Amino acid sequence: MRRQASFIPGYGRFYRPQEEARWKIRHMETIREAFDQGMACLKQGRRTDGLFWLRRAEALSGRDDNISFICAVTLLEEGDVQQALPRLDALWAQHGVREAGLALAGGYFRGGRTAEALHVMGQVMSRNSLAVDHHALADSLSFPAGVPGWVVLSNSGELWLRTGGQVELALDGRPLGRLTAGLYDMAELVPAEVGPWWRGQRLTATCDGQSLLGSPVDIQSVIRCQSLVTAEEQGVRGWLWYPGEPDFLSSLWVEGHEAPLKVDTPAEGFSSTALLQRPRGFFLPHADWPRFMSLPTRLHDQYGRLLMGAPLDPALVNLMRLPEAAGSGRKGWTRQGCRAAVRRAGSEVITVRPASGCAIIIPVYRGEDVVRACLDSVMATVPAACRIIVVDDASPERGLRDHLDDLARAGRIELHRHGENGGFVASITTGLAHVPLGWDVILLNSDTLVFGDWVDRMCRWLRREKVGTVTPFSNAGGLTAYPSRNRDNPAPAQVEAEALDGLFRSQAEGLMPEVTLPTANGFCMGISAACLAEMGGLNRAFFAQGYAEENEFCLRASEAGFRHLVALDVYVLHHGHCSFGAEASPLLLRNLDILNRLYPGYDAAIRQWKKVNPLRAYRRRLDWQRLGRHREGFSGAVVLFQHRGGGGVARAVKEQAARLGQENCLSLILEPTEKGCRVVSPVEGLAVPNMIFDLPDERPLLLAFLKEMGVRLVVWHHMLGHEPGLRELHRQLGVPYDIHVHDHIWFCPRIALLDEHGRYCGEPPLRGCEACVARGNAPADEGLSLPDFLARSAAELGQARRVIAPSQDAARRLERHMPGLPPVGIEPLEDDRQIRAGPPPVRGDRPPTRERPLKVVVLGGISRWKGYDVFLSLGRHVQQEALPLRLILMGGTHDDAACLDAGIEVTGPYDDRNVLPALRAMQADVGFVSSIAPETWCYTLGWLWRARLAVVGFDIGASAERIRQAGPDWGQLVPLGLPVERLADIFMSMKCRS
């Protein structure tokens, strides 16, 4: 199909993968160019220009954390505390990065919010070290507020005390003495029998019974380390750093090498989007370090902690030294994306025997609260004969260790403890060593919650023919994630998760089909006794602390003829990445690379399984049931049709859905897909991403769903991109339908009343319209002749229960082109009187000058019918004549570069949550609605008025109608087609606001 000029995805319309890839590349290049331009301007001292480009990069990136941080710091330096604080507050809350906290505390302090600054600074100093440059801020916050001083600890063991009195110091409740202000060495303060200071948890510092700022110091947070090590063809590469003290130069210890290595250079080739990551790297060539190829080798930091990815096994090192596997990437895989069995017919047959029992192995490292909740849920649900084996992988949290000891003494768990952290695989290996022969095993992450008789349900799946592993559903379960299937979902509340488990259980009763997975997922992985007996344990040679080891186990088992099933009747809540934290993603990528070396084609096989999507119908039925349960609280349901173009239509649909909800009616939004349609839930927290129907094949299923929901009305907001048969949905349901007019698609296949040159067509008679459509590229061209197109529109409009337009102008145009219609109802999308309540915009008193140009702001995504050509021409004229006009586009266009070259400031996209603060911060003098075709409504006009801006607009469409009704205090109309020279003169005649 030929791509349309104004392309909105829908039925039969699609982007080719190559086009999407090219768009992503161009978009990333645009972000990078804007960011680089901003940083260059800052270096040159052009801070205003630098801020513009940085804000543009931030908007284009969807508020990338690193760009937002640089924007916030630059805003602080410019004295714009009000704009900086929301950014810093969000970054500090999400990441806890030292620099974000320091900047936030400093911003609060500069803004006169001392109590908030003191609170944040205390949090920063408790979890991080400070550089000498930060001491002045700690002084300014602590002593004036009546705090007796402050305390801070470094990774080298240096303890800074700033106080006017004597400080009582204690490590985990054990007194270390009374000290005065100064610099101390923790190694000298902590007695030898206590052990190294860095194994402690809490360091408290009080003066006359009052805590110093930064006390208690969370030692494990201060010395937290992020790292990774991996084998390559020529050597071993890795990186590490300490987020609590980014400037700290760490030491690397390599087993078999007596002297530590100083790691002091930035990591090469490191790529991460995590906020302010600054790792330092190392590379150890095989030629200089032959031990890696022959002996298992540990690499650890100065505290003796293994780096993520260590120890390195010679089998891994030699695997990664080989060139990447060549040949067919699909060799050895089924069409469904599963590993093919190596054994052929007539080879050894897997015999299934009833398991003697079931053991649950739970590796534990950190996250006391999460682990407690997990163990409570397990102990409350497992059968009496089930053995709970907990492996403490050298947890650094004393409270967690004590809790595990208490449970073990009470006989509630079987506890095994490592002397040092070895990772997930080592913990599972320890646990498996204590499982009786012939027992099934369930590997369970310590950041999960389980419900009801989940063990019995898992075991029923495990005891099916030739089953090797079983994986339940979860919010974060990889291939079994629900409701969204290609990403982790947020963890639901416990009550909601328990209800979901009940839904899964009831949904699968009496059905129980078998769905085969390529691999299980280790968050909750049942392993049959037969599989465990034949395959042995997890492979310890390759995957270090974890990730992908369960995949490798499953692929080996598949080759031996075992199957991996989904436990369709079990749901387990999974918080995800609690143990690995920020290292999770790099370690995962490293291990997936190893897995693809071992099993070439693994990534392609996973993509194939996702494409086949064998859980599609099951997930959809679950969404269906959840919507059905939610529907019970409403008196009825209404279908709302929308296109996939977003914008004003999406906002109008969302707002109507909210009103219907207040009237006790459930809204079911239908939007088009390439093959049919999807149901979109407007209910917060009720995502139903699997309610997708292929049309026309699944029309009976869609109708059955809508009838079950009790749909009593269908509302057409927009049918662009929808499968043609959906225009008969109201008849098939036997309900009335309403039509809301959002544009001119009913009588103009071009939709916007523009000709092929991008100019307002003047709405000629039929013959002129036919000639226009014949020239092609009409977005709503469905292969109908124009008379047939108009006849269909007239019939559909005439048969609707109501036809509603948002403005008199839209209604009059529709009635003029569609004579004989019943009167069109008028329902404005906004209450202009309420928007304009209060005093009118303040008029300026100074003519624009070069030092203070008039700021003209246009808002929104500006297409040709929204006035792109006019605005671009105006920018070029202003630039050429050096007029004191500053043109700002808060939004975007199809060609931002041309606008930027013309001197127009294109800030990038926005959303409704931040548009008003951004408009106010812009301090514009006047708004401009640049549309050159008649809009039926204009949400951007409402935003400009809310920002108390008078608005200039062309005398056409609903925006002109509204400006005329508002009066001269709120805006000015200019003739359509006015030359840009005259338009510039109109702006030049205006005054700048104070």
C-alpha cells in the first residue's frame, strides 16, 4: 500500500520496519545534535542559548534523566530555582544519586526553603561521601539551623566530624568513644575484635544527645559498588565505580596476582542511560594474564566483594576467545521458537515417575522488607510436607540475617549460609545439594509473593508427560509477563495480585491447554524431578551471579527431550531486580551474549516465539475477565471510536470517558490496528493491552465481548483507519450511535480542506473537489468516488441518533456540504468562560526592541494545515529584516531544522501535565494560532488563554469564532492569506509585557 501524505496508522496501514528504524536513528541524531549544541553554547558563555538547546534535547528525548539533570543544574546557575527544583526532586526520588541530592538541597537553600534543604542534605550525607567542595553547603545548612554539626564517611575510611562540641560515636550500637571535630581513620577507631569497619551497618554520631547532620551513616550505602567483568577475544574487560563517592579511585584485586591494580581511567565503550554513571575501566590482555585461560579466577574490589561477572571460568574465557558462531542462526530451533530435541525416535524415552516431594529454594541477599514479605507468603501457603530451603548468600544486612536465624531456630525454614557472596547460581547449587533425590524443585526469587495453593498447582504441571520446567505468570515474568507481554509491568498491590492469582486459577479450570516456552524464567521456576536427575544443576561456568543460567539449563533440557510449560493457573508477584540493583541490565546483556555464543540463534528464536504469540488468546481472555469484573460496578457500557493520531481527538475521547464514568457508565475505547482493532481501557490501573481483535475474522468474538459488557451506545469520534465493517457495529449490537465531529472528513477526503499545495481550498463545488481528490494523497481516500463518499457520509450522519459539533463554525460547514441533515448539536469541548474567568491578559507598555524583542509563541504540533508554511515564512522574514520579534514554537513540526534555520525557537514536544508551567515560564507576550484551514476546535487556544496571553489568529474556523466571542482584550483576528510582511507589521505594532 502506498503511504499517505498524512499518515495515521490503522487498518491496512503500517510503517515498514526499515522506515521505523530510519526514523529512530534520525530522532536520536536530532537529540544528540541539540544536546551537543547546548553544551557548546554553555562553554562559550551563551547560557540562554545553551538552555534553549538543552531544553529542546530534553523534550525530544522524553525527559532523559541525564539531560534533565544538566538542564536543572544550568537553571540553578541562572537563578531559575523554580524551574530547576521539580526536575531535581524527581531525579533524587528516583535514583538517589549524590549530585542530584546535593543540587536539590542547594536549590531549596537558595529558594529560602531551609527545612527542606536540611532534610535532603541529611539524606545525601547519610548514604554518600562528600567532596571538600561540598563542606561549605553542609556548614551553611547545619549550624544556622541549630544542628550541632555534621558527619561524613569516605570509601577510604576517612571520617569527617565538624562540630563545636564532643561527639559520641557508635558502630551498630557499640560505642567507639568521644571525639572532637577533625579527620579520623575508621580503621583506627574500630577495635580489631569488631572486624573491619566496612562490614558495619550504621554509624551514629551525636552531640549532647542530638544527631549530627548525616547521622546515622548507612555504611553499606556509602561503599556500594557497581561493576561488571566479561571475557573477550583478546582479554578480560571490566569496570567498577562507587556511586556514593564517584571520584574515589578504587583498587582491583585479581586472584593469583599479589598487588592490587588501580582503576583510574574512564571505561572504554561503556554505554548506559542510567543517571550520571561514571565507571572506570580496565583491560587485561590474555597475553599478559594467561591464568584466565587455565584456572578459575576471582576479581574483587578493595572490600573483597566479587565483581559482577566474576569469578571467570576458563570454559567461559575460551568460549569468548573464539570468533562468533557462523552459519544459520535458526539451526536447531522449531518454528515456534523452541529448541529442537537432539535425540531421535527410538532413543532413550523419558520416564515420568511421581515425585516423592517438593522443595522450594529461595536465594537471599538483601532487601530485608521484601524478603520478609516473600518468606511470610511462602510459609503461609506451602503444604506441610514441602521443604523451604533458604540460602543466605552472605547478606550484608544484619537485620535480615537475624530474621533468617530466628526462622531457622523455629524450624520454619532450612537455612544455609555462604561465607561470601557467590550469586544466584552458587545459591541454587547450595540449595540443590540439600534436596532429596526424586523431589521436584521450585526456584523462587526472594522478591516475590505467592498465593493460595500455588505449590500444588505448579506440581500438577510438573508431573505431566516429559515436562522439564514450569513457569507461572507474573507482572515481571519475561515471556509470561502480564498484562503487557513484551515488558515488565509495575508490581501490583498485594491484594490485587492475590485477586489476579484467583482469576488465573478460575480461568484455567477445566481448560488447562499446554503452552510450551523456549525457556523457563528463574523468578519462579519449577523443575521436575526427572529433569533434575537427568540434567543436573545449573551451569556455574558461564553466568556468574545470575541471569540466563536458567535459560541455558532449559535449552540443554530441550535437547534431551524435555518440555517447558506455562503454569496457566498460577500468578506470582515479582518486584524484579531487588538483589542486583543498578547492575542488573549490564549483567543481563553480558550473559545473553554468552548464551547466544552457546546456542546461536537464541535471540532470533525468542523473537519468533513472541511473533507466534501462543499465549495471545489466553491473555486476551484474562483481560476480558478483568474488564468484566470491573463492568459489574457500572450500569452500562459505551463504545467510543478514535483514530491513532492522538491530538485533540484522543483528548476529547478521554474527557468523555471520564464524564461517562461519573455517570456510572463504563467506556470502551476502540482504536484501529493494522489488522483490526484494540480495546483501550480509560480506567486508571486497568490496562488491557491484549484486547486486540483481527478483523473481519474475529468479529464474532468482538461482538460477543461487547454484548457481554452490555454496550448500549456507540459513539463515533473518528473512524479513520478503522476496518470498514466496524461502521456497522451499532447495527450488529442493536444499539444507537452518535457522531462527534472533529474535522471535515465527512465531506473532504483530505480532511483538512487543504489542496495539494497546502493551501486552504476555499471549499469549491463538487467538480472542484473531485479534481482535487483525483490528484492523490488524500488520507481518507478509501477507493470510493467522491459522490459515493459523500452519499455514504450523508447516510451515516442522517441515521445517527445525534450529530455533535464543538463549534457553530464546524456545524455550519457540515450542514452546508451535507444539506438535509437534522440540526447539528453544539457541545463545546471546553468552557471558554471558565478559562477566561478573571482579569484579561495584561497589555504591554513597551514597543519591541532588539534588547527586548516581542515574544510570539505558537503551541502544538504544527502541520501544514496548522500553519507551518506561514510560520516558517514569517520566521525567514523576521530573520532577513532583523526585526525585534522572537518566534517560539512550543511543540514540533515535520521539519524542525528548517524552522531553526529560520530563527524560530522550536522547543520540542510537551504534554498536558507540563504545558501551563512551561508557557508561564516562557514569559511570552502574545500567542499565535497559525492555522490556515478551519479548525472545528482548538485546544491550544485554551492553553494560551489559561497562560493569560492575548492571541492572534487568522479569521477562519472555530478559533476565529472563539476569539471574536472573547473580545479584543483576549485576541485579534487577521485576514487569511495576509502576506507575512503585513503579519510581521501587526506583531511589531504590539507592546511587550513588563
